[in-house]
Amino acid sequence: IIDEQQRKIETLTALFVQTKETSLIKKPLLSSGLVKFKRPDLIHWNYAEPEPMEVAIYGKGIWIYYPGSLQAEKYYLGRNKRMTQSLEPLLAIFQKTFRQLSDGYAIIYEGLETERVHHFRLHPRDEQVQKFLSRVDLWIDKTSGAIIRFKMVEANGDRLSLEFKNLQINLPLADDDLKIKIPPSVRVLEQSTP
């Protein structure tokens, strides 16, 4: 049923709060903004706090731009396997159905967290992925199939959590709505790895 619901999500817009916990810093790093997704592979993160930043993913390219700066960066996912593997869980929450996720992850149903929210825990199957990723937890809205919370636990104990609010599903979005509008005066640096 969740796969059917997720396949029906063609576009998604939501407010997000991101929390990064790392052993290097005592306090969690908090950021927030707006995320937009359009099938098959367009994702745009517009960070408002703590500082404006845009991250856009179009297919195999990742663009990063800090509004007001004189340069933007473009990375290619296919050129760095480690980067691709580390970003894959985050990209997969938008791009893959549960059935597709089960190819790379053992999926454990943790139960209903509330009447409306399913909780799943995913463990990577690939030994190379296990070297840097311990698990991914997903909380999925029972009605829409949309992921409303995500937590990635790295092998070193660092954690990245995302919480999505005010989800709007299948609103009309043009491809240009998910691309960064980089001023012509900004220099784009093409990188093979971040």
C-alpha cells in the first residue's frame, strides 16, 4: 500500500527542519527552510536559517549556491562513489519506493508511532555502505505515504535528522521551480567531489 501511495506523489513541497549531531560539536546544528521535489529526480533545498543557501539536485548534478556570493558550485554524483553512497539515503526518500529501497536495505517495521505514522528502520545490505552508514529511520504518513521524518545514523555515530511540515502533495511545479536562479555575474565552479 505504501508503494502505491508513494508512486502517486509526483511533486512535494514542505517546510523542513534539519538537525545535524556530530561528535565534533557539542550543540546540534539546526537549519530550516523549504524543500521541493518533482519526479523523477529534481530536488531543491532552500535553506533560510541559519544562513541562506540553496542546494538543487538535477539528475546526477548537485548545485550549491549561497545567495549574494560570487560563486556557485556544481558537483557530479557519478564521479565519486563514496559521495554518491553517502547521499543516496537522503535522495532515496524522495526518489524511491519501499520496494526499490529493499534492494539496498533490510527494512524492519517498527510499528505505528501514532495513529497516522508508520515507523521503519532500514539497515544497509552492502558492506561498503555499512562502513559509513549504520541505519536510516523513516516515519511515513499513513494516509499519503509521504515521509514526514527521516534520521540517518552514520557508522561513527553522527546523525542527520529531517522533519517535514506543511506538506503539499502534487501541486503543479515546473522544472524551473526547482532550479537555482544563479545571477550571470556568479562564477560556477565544477567539482568532482565536495
